[in-house]
Amino acid sequence: MKSNKKIDIDKILGEIFKEYRLKNSLTQEKIAEKLGISVKYISRIENGTGGVKVETLVNYMNILGISPNTIFEKLIENDDLKLQIQLSKKLTELSDDKINFVITIIDLLKNL
């Protein structure tokens, strides 16, 4: 299994953060204000040249609505985890009623 290097992780996270910041129509200044960090740090994160603290990662995810699957999808190589991510992504495409139906089916399957 290939090991992810910090520089690759930083680059992927930066791309995701920038994509979601733009989707949310936020400037670097506005997201910096919401996160309580400097615009310079936001720029470094988005360019993949600055690492992200766990606290900042979680706050980014909450503010911009980024799921853990989105964050880790390109980094995970374990086949079982990839399958779980794939299932989770499919669930996000369903309505709440259909998700509840799937949960019911899973509960029934667990009891077989």
C-alpha cells in the first residue's frame, strides 16, 4: 500500500477547501474571519503549502458543509474503507425518506 505524503495530503485538502469556499460564494477574507485565522494562512492552505491543524480541518468542514468522505476519498486506499465511502456517497444522493428506508433494510439484514 502506498503511503500518502504530507505534501500530497496538503495539496488535496487545499483543492477541496478552495472548491467548497467558492461553491459557498465566500472570499478568503470571509472564511478566514469565520475560522478565526489569517487570510495568509487560508491562501497557504488552498495552495497546498500550509498544513491544516485538526481543529481547523473540522471547522472548515462544519462551515463549508464538507463531508468526511469528501475529505478522505482521494487519500484512502483500503478497499473496505473505499467501499464504505462509496456507500455513504450513494446515500447522500437519496431523499430522507429513502435513507430511512435503507436504514430499515440494513437493520433487517443485521438480524438475519
